[in-house]
Amino acid sequence: MSVQYPDYKSKLEQAANWCVLLNSDNFTDADIQAHSQWLKADPENQKAYSELQALWREFDSTDNSHFDSKILNRVLDKDKPKSNHFAKSVVLSALFVGFGLIASHVGLTGISSDYYTLKGEQKTVELKDGSILTLNAQTQVDIEFSSKQRLIKLNQGEIHLVAKTNSSWPLVVETDKATATALGTQFTVKRHEQDTFVVVSESKVELCYLPAQKCVVGKEGQAMSVANSHLIGPTAANPDIELAWLNNRLVANNMSLARLLSLLEPHYQGVFIYNQSALEHIRVSGVYPTDNIAMALQMIASEPAVTHTSVANYFEYISLK
């Protein structure tokens, strides 16, 4: 790829600042001239600005009465905006620049990886050895096959593997401080920051915690993890629940609402806005569709204590009533 994510993210942040300024009541002729020079300085500047302008037009197409103290006061702890332009400026600058969500909106995260998925996307690929690799949403992997081993570097997210077994050519999934080696056929590996989670759906997998040089072997129907610098398991697991994401489903069994939202959001191209601590004590159960987040949010909003407001079909605000 010719576009490097860190450089382009910087341009998006600059574009967001221009978008906020030029849609406010405070810009000058000098600002307009400077903006024109910035656009001409690099074609990527124009691209970044166009991306955010497209989002801005989405706000214009909706009922801006949503941009009142109900949203802004609770989310940004601001007074009621004086104008719709001001409200949109606050939302865009805070949510996109301040909270670092630009990359998720324009779909750039992971573009340098061999295989990657964006928010709201899953992907299945056949590797050159015949193994089938499925990437959950917001996942990044690099593939390195050599004569000694088949290496899948899981940089972010979650994968499921249907492995072609070959005892003389190991298939290894590598995360930050762990490796999961296929001793059979089907398993998942999830990486969350420095922690690694493995669920075995068929045969066996060896999970090793590299700093401690310790390994365990999990069998079908078992889970293992490297979490908080400890090797844990194997313990009993239900692959049908753990692998429900392969069928675009998320199974919650007395799960906290905050946890449910954190698991659903990668499957949505927009942004969830909620107070984690306030929703932590709300417990939910159900089977939620990850390919229809609008329906999932309707299910969540049916909870007696919960309310949901959608802004521009992009910002989803979930709170207590």
C-alpha cells in the first residue's frame, strides 16, 4: 500500500481542524487562503478533507434537534450549543480528533498488514497451504511461511483457523508474548492488547507463554489464555458460543451491558457512546446479530432501564433512563 497509516492519520486530524474552523462563525479570509494552500500542498490533504466533509453532510441530512444538551452535556460535559454548526464542530473535533476515531471511520486501520478487516467486516481466505483463515472484525494478521514453519502473526483482533495438519511443518499463531501451535485442525485465537485467548473446537492446540517458557495443551471443548502475565487453563468452554461470531451472532449469558457493547462495536462502522461504569451493573442475556447492529440496539433498548439515541446513523448513544 502506498498510504502509510500514521502519516495519513495526521492529515485527517488536520482536516478535522479545518472542517471545524470553516463550519464555524469565526473563520477569516486569511483562514480561507491558508486552507486553500493546505489543500494544494498534498493530494492526500484533499482526500482527507473530502472524507470528513462527507461525514459533515450526513449531519446536515438529519434532524439536528438531536444535538442538544441531552447528547452534548452528557457526552462532552458542555453547555447547550448556541448553533447547529457549533454543535457539529464540538462533536467532530472531540469524537474524531480527541478520541482518535478518525481511522475507524475512513477504514485505514491495519492497511499495512497482509490481511485485515475493518469495523463491521469479516473475511475468509485460503492460505497457500490450504488452511482456511477467518478474520473477525478489526483484525490484522501477517503471514510468514518458511521451510521450517507456517507463521501467522496476529497483530490485533480474532481469527479462526481450519488448519491443514503437517507434523513436519508446524502451523503457529504468534501474538505479543504467546504462541498457539496447531496439533490438530480447528481453533480460534483472540488478542486483546497483551493478552491472548484460545478456544479449541477440534483436536488439540498447544499454547505457550514465551517469557516464562511454559506451555499447556488444550483439547476440543477447552479454552486457554495468557492474561495478566499468567498462563491459564485449559478450562471447559462451549465452542458453539465462543464461535458464534462465525455465524454473525454474539451470545450473551448474564453479561454486563458495557461488555456487550464493547463486543458489538467492532461490528459497526459507526461509534458507540456510553458510560462504561454506569452500564456495568446492567446484566443482559440473548443472541445478538452482529450483521444487523440496528436490530441489536433495538434489543438492548428494550431493557427497561436503558435508552438509545441514534445521531446521523453513525453515533449511537446508550445510557440509563
